[in-house]
Amino acid sequence: MIEPEVIQEHVDKLSAEMRRGLIVLVVMSQLETEEYGYSLLKKLEEKGYDITQDTLYPLMRRLETQGYLNSDWKVDEPRPRRYYQLNELGEAVLEALRKEWKEQFKVIEEITK
Amino acid sequence: MIEPEVIQEHVDKLSAEMRRGLIVLVVMSQLETEEYGYSLLKKLEEKGYDITQDTLYPLMRRLETQGYLNSDWKVDEPRPRRYYQLNELGEAVLEALRKEWKEQFKVIEEITK
DNA sequence: CTATAATACTGTATATTATACAGTATTGTC
DNA sequence: GACAATACTGTATAATATACAGTATTATAG
């Protein structure tokens, strides 16, 4: 018999790895309307999706670098915030990605069940 | 308007990234019975899951190193093959991982739809 | 008022790992 | 006798989530 805590440790590690790949879809799908890092962080936590600053901020920077997001530094608010939103390319890519993953999820579900 | 080929290129790249994380679950779920690399490769292709040698072989080696698989080099066959199969830890982890991802998939589906 | 928690970032380093690349050898099959 | 398919091993590399360090402001509770 293997200790449940030991199993859980392994599951946590592999689970994180699995979540990793899907983060892009999760985050992009939230940025059809503008969000800043912290607001998105809280929003995702609320919805049961665990993610840390250390993951989210660099990801948003990366998605901007890769050309999917535009950002807008707003200072006319209680405190300065960088708002991100999908641009035209981002929108188009998200739409196609969703479509593709409806299929992929089916395949994976079938394989892993 | 953005060229469809351009969008597809981006989708392919992000899609590969998404698939990446799930590979572990996909592969482990096939190794409740023993398989060798090439047989698993063909099996997954058949089921609509694209994966290359370059991904699969190193992954199986890694899962063995991490203690989830045992391997067995069989030479009494038309040609020598290394068979892999989940060991006790692997079975336990897979079971827990499946359970956890039933939940996770629900969350992600809800968030990304 | 003043400590503390929550908010809201930026910048750089590191560890992990899928993928790529190179190579080897055997077994069909045309 | 050539070529495709089978079936690996070993090492290199590029991408990127996560970690770590640092900064500064605004609520809030005592």
C-alpha cells in the first residue's frame, strides 16, 4: 500500500503540468473584455482555477509579445493598472483554438477514460 | 482580415502547447496493460491523437525514471522490444489523476466556453 | 495615526521537459 | 536487392511556467 500523501504529491506535480498547457486557452478566453493582472487572478481563483501571480503576469507579457494582446497602462484610477485585451489576431486565434479543442477534448476523453 | 493560414499557424503552435500537458495522462492511461513504444505510437495515432517518436520515447523514459513505469526488454519476439507498464505507484497515481481531472475539465470547460 | 493586509505591478533567474537531431539495426516486401 | 516499416538509444536545444527579488500604493483595523 502506498501512502495517500505520497500519491497526492505526485498527482499535484503532474496536475500542475497538465494545467500548464491549458493556461493559454483559459487566459485568452477571459480577455475578450479587458482585464488587468490582479483582477484576472482573482476572477480565475473565484472560478476554481488556481493560478499564481508568478504564472499569470509573465504569461500576459508573453501573450502580448507574441502579438495576441494589447496592453494599456491606465493611471486615472485609484491606482495604476495595466489592462490587457485580445487584439484582432488574438480574437481570431482564440476562436479557432476553441473550435479545435472541442474536438481534442473529445479525443482525449475517449482515450483516457 | 487576417489570413486563415496565419491563424492556423498560431493555433497549431498553441495547440501543441496545450496537448503537451495532457500527454502524461494520455500515455499513462494506455499503460495499464503493457505496450512498447512503437505499438503505443500507432495506437494513439489510430485514435486520433497525434504524437511523434520524438515525444513519446523520451516521455516513457521519463515516466520510468520518475517511478511510474516498469520496463522489460523482451528479446524472444520477431524483434527486440522494450515493454512498459504502470507499476503500483503508477496505477495509484493514474487513478487519482483521473479523478482530479474530471473536476478540472469541468472548471476549464466552464471558464473557456 | 500606525501597523498590516491587500492591491498591483516589473525584472531576471532557473528548472523542467517536449521536441529535435543523429544514429543504429532488423524485418518485411516489392 | 532496394526500400519502407519497425523499434529503439543518446544527447542537444529551445521554450516557458514558476520562482525569486524587489517596489510602491491604498485600504482597514486597532
